[in-house]
Amino acid sequence: MKVDVKTINHIAALAKLKFGEDDAERFAEEFKEILEHFNNLDQEDLLHEDRNPANGREASLREDTLETFENKEELFKNTKDFVDKYILIPKVIE
Amino acid sequence: MEIEKMTVEEIKKGYRTGEFSAVEVVTYYLERIKEYDEQIGAFLSLCENSALEEAKKTDKKIKNNKALGLLEGVPVAVKDLICTRGLRTTCASKMLEDFIPPYDATVIKKLRETGAILIGKTNMDEFAMGSSTENSAFKTTRNPWDSRKVPGGSSGGSAAAVSAGFTPFAIGSDTGGSIRQPAAFCGNVGLKPTYGLVSRYGLIAFASSLDQIGTFTKTVKDAALGLQAIQGHDSMDATSIRCDITGDYTIHLEDGIKGMKFGLPKEFYQEGLDEEIKASIMSSIQRIIRMGGEVEEFSLPITKTGLSAYYIISSAEASANLARYDGIRYGYRTEKFSDIETLMLNSRTEGFGQEVKRRIMIGTYVLSSGYYDAYYKKAMIFRRKVKEIFGEAFEKYDAIISPVSPVLPFDIGEKTNDPLQMYLSDIYTVNVNIAGLPAISIPCGYSRSQLPIGLQIIGNFYEEEKLLKSAYALEQDLFLYHKVPELKGVV
């Protein structure tokens, strides 16, 4: 499996991360080793397996009812900026 | 009175008999933390005032002969990835350095309902990704048995806090061994319940299909009490199990193991396992046989491939779960940005540590076009196979006995530059999470260098009672649980 700096940069862009050249090279080296370990999966006979991990278990879903979150003040403490009922964020539309 | 050596059971008894008050107990722990934690580094934050206030309430209840909760007045330390209302919850990450949850996780609610007193939040590997607690953005936790060694991870702060006598009880989370391995490294009892038995609501997600909350205690009986307090169905968690479990795990605890069948997976005792760990486990197996347990070797051919499947699945889920940290609504935001793209890129690049970025990258890679079939799909198919293989084993055995870690607690800094070596230290624990089974780690001995050795017992789904009963029998026979570190190596 070829993992080079170009691949690392492509994956980083998908993951919304960025790396300097040295870091990308180090990541490429580490990736090679880790992916080699992942190739253990190729030694398994997986042809006859179903991949549904739930194994017959059903999700236990609650009623889909509207609930008001009362602690708005506490909730909005975590925003950087807050005006009236709105979270103020940097301009996101070009 | 050596409160730092006391178990939850002994503290409960002391309150009932009036031997000491909750204020005395909480004050004692807080003072001990202040004296030693600068060197150990188990805590990220303390809740001194609220803990003392709650202790006063407990004392008032005792004085007025009011009914006491299951964990009334028992101090508890909680891993800093479980939401605590009004109390900073950081995941040991710069990304959430200022995050103050507006709600309590279900386990916190349950602990409060039983009267437990939250004394602080514990250090961990950032977003629970790691096996040594060296990946915290804030500090490195040291092993109370030898301060040059790691306490294990990712719940290393919780494990170290119990061992150092900072609390009799702590909560952690286990995605691939993050309770059992630090419990083994620090010489305490770590319980990872069946997936679905304890609500994950309010647990900041790493890999949702693998994450499970569990306990750290000095004894198995305390683990049974802790599990009773936190287990049970929760409508806020769609993976929470709907079943009629009474939750009192102490009823059959002392029934003994005569006639129980234990399987030893031969692949878990081969190349790579430290000889001292192997010898210690083998000696425990002789004790099990002497107590009337039947032990048989069998094949469980999943270790290496299971580790690969684990790192593929957990990293894939992490890459999706951590996509929410974009610097827009909450969490760390960069000061260097010109548009939305650079805002997200720089916030994530600056806010996440090295290991978290590595996992996000692996996860993104295995889910990306062209590699999904080669990695993620195969890992998910293998996951099914792991469940089937375990299922077949539990048709023959009541429980499986294995090591927790292939190595003794290693030096701080020893594996930080070699991620694959660090990942390989999880080889005996990750398959339990892949299958969703319960497992417990208990101390079974000490190395020549006086480092704790853990033994893992794996049970079938929802058979925590059997698991605890087996662990209790061995613990009583080994009689190691009053051994505590002297914190002499702390410099």
C-alpha cells in the first residue's frame, strides 16, 4: 500500500486538518506500519460472514417528543459570542 | 485510622457505626490529594466546596436517622470526559479546555441519587485515545507504585486516584481496555460492563459502538456496589438495554466457583506475553483449580486480527464523532483565519493533540473512497466473527481467563514515539469491546520490581454476576487488596 505525503495531505484535507512537510512525512511512515498490521484482516476467511454487528439487537428508542432545554444560559456559556437568542459566529458565507 | 486504605464497604460501615463522619472522610481525601497529587497528577479539577457541602448533608441525614443511599457519602472521582453540570469537562484536550456542560451525564445523575460525593475530575489520554495517559493536553499522570512508570490509559487518572488513596471509588470509560489496563497497571479492580448495561448519555463520544462506562475500586465487592449504582436502562441512550436486571450484584458474590468452567485461550499466552505476568496468572489458575473451578485450554484465534479491526473501527468512529469540533459553535477557536475553511482547519489543527490527529487520519483513511472495502468493511465483517467465536466459547465455559496487558507498566516516554507499539499493548483487551462483552481486571500479583499485575476475567453478555463471583473468589484467596503503594517513589 503506497502512502506518501500526497496521500497524507489528501486525507488531511478530508479530515479538516493540516500538516507541515515534516509532520506529513512522519505520518506517512507511521501509516505504512499501521496499515501493514491492518493487513492481518486479509488472512481471515470473511466470505461467509454477515457484517451486521447489531446481531439481532434492537435499538431502544424513546418517543420522539419535543422537549424544551431549560438551561439556555448555561448552554450558551460555551459559545464564543452570544447576542439576544443567537450565537454570533464569524462570517461563513463568502 | 487510615482512610486512604478504606474500601467503599468500610466507609459505609464507618458512617453507620458513627466511627467517622462524611465531612471527616471528604476532608481527609482532599488533604491527601493536596499533599500528593502535584507529583501523581491524577486530577484535572477538584470540587472541594461542593464535596464538603454534600458531606455535611450526608452527616445531617445520618444524625437524623434518614434512609441512606447505596453510596451515601462515598467520594467518587470521575474521568474528565463525562459531563458534569457546571463543572469543566475537558476530555484532557485543548479543544474543550473551557467546556462547561449544561447537564449531568446519566451516570452522574445516578451517582448523585445514591448519595455519592463527586470530589474531582481525573486526567486521561486526550479524548480517551491512548494507553498511558501521556496524551493529556494538560499533564502526565504517574503510577503511584513507581512514579517513573505510566499508570496505563486512557483512564489513568481514575486508576491512579484509587491506588494513591485519593478516593475509594472512581469512574472511567473503556473503549478498548481503558479501564482494565490502567486498573492492572495501578493494582486495582477495573470493571467494564456489557455494552448497553450502563448509559452512555453524557459520555463524550470516542467510538460510540465500543465505549462503555465502568468502575475503579479497591475490591470486587465495591465494584459490585458501584455497578449497581450506575447500571440500568436510560431512554436517553438508544443502545441502552431494556431488560429486567435487579442490579444487586452482591447477592451471589460469595457463592464460590466450585464446578464453574473457565477457558484459557492459548493464543493469549503465547509470544509477546511478559514471563512474570504469565507466571502470576498461572499461579492464580492453580488457586482457581484448588477452589473447585474447572480450567481448560482452548483456541480463540482472534488476537492480532482483532487488534487491527479494533483500530480500524474505533478510528473510523472517532473521525466521525470528532468532526463536530469545528471551532464554530463551541470548543477551541483559532485566532488565525480569513475564511470558514481556514477557521476550521486551524482550529482543529491547533486544538487537537498528536494522537487524536493520528486517529482521525487513520479513521478518515479507512473510510475514504477506495479503502472502505479494504479496511472498514472487512473489519466490520470480522467484528461479527469475533462475536460468534466468543459465543461458541461461552457455550462451553462460564468465563474466560486471560492477561490484561502483555507488558508490565512501562516507563514514561518509552512508547510515545512508536504508536504501533503502544497499540500492541491493547492486544488482550480490545476484542472484548468489539464483541460488547463484560470483563473485569483484578490484581493477581506483583512483579519482582513491585509493579502490579492484573488478571482479566471475561464473561458472557449480562453475566456480570458470574464475573464478579469468580473475581471475588480469586480476590479473597489471593488476599492482596489491602496492599497499597507507599508513594515513596514520588519525587
